[in-house]
Amino acid sequence: MSDGVIRNRFLELCRHLKDKKNILKFTVEHFDSEVEEMTVENGGQNETEQGWHFANFRYRGMIYIERLPGETFALLALMIRAWLDEHDDTRNTYRLEQPVIESVDLGGNLVDAMCEINFVDEVFLVESETGPIEWRGGKYDLGVYPVNYAEQGAIGDVATG
């Protein structure tokens, strides 16, 4: 089998928020997450540089942070928005709804925060003699997810790189 993976944007976001626990003032024991309502959609089955765009995992990621200090609730919302803007490259393509972030006042300047965020993770397949997925008369494995970045560019008459 290959070293291919399906990029899990929700897991990436959860890791990011856990890394910010000291700034947000919560402990990992108060952090929980789950995936709800996953569907596996046809990906168009067109061939790309990453392999065959076989499917899309469409799902809702739920994040719960218990006993979050009220003064960091707005910061949590802004960190989520910033992470999505920087790292979720499928958000605009699939016209995903904006995150819903709510709080329940516990008194004593503490809140329980609930974040509902929709995601689409694309699945690419590559031909492989040992692949576990049988499709179109062949065997396939997960493609490796590329990290795309610009090495150079131009804005108006200004070139970079």
C-alpha cells in the first residue's frame, strides 16, 4: 500500500486549537470533538495530478470546549475563522456554510463553547497492484495529498520570487 492519506481538515483544526490551549486558557481534558453526518459523495472521477478524484467526504465537525473563560470566547471564534481562511482550501469551492459558534453561560465568567463547522475532504486514488480498492477493473490506493504553494507570482507589474 502507498503512503497516501485523505487530508482531514477537521483533525488539523482540532490540533491547531489544542496547540493554542494556553492562549485560550483551557485544558485538553475540557476539549472534545466529533464528526457528524458524514456522506461520501462522487468526486467527479476525473483524473488530476493527485490521481483520480474519486470521492468527497462531506461532514460536520463538532468541537466542544467546556469551562472556557468568557474573555477568550471571541478569540476562539477569530482563531477558527483565521485557520479556515488560511488552511481550508475547499471551503469556497464547495460553498460551505459559515461556522456556527455558540456559548452557554456557566456563570463565574465561564462558558461552554460549541462549534459546528462543515468540511469537504477530497479523496484521490492512484493505481496500485496491492491497492485495497477495486474500481473500474483495477486496484487502487489512496493518493498522496500535495501541499501546493506559490514559488513566485505577480500582482500587477510587481513580480515576486
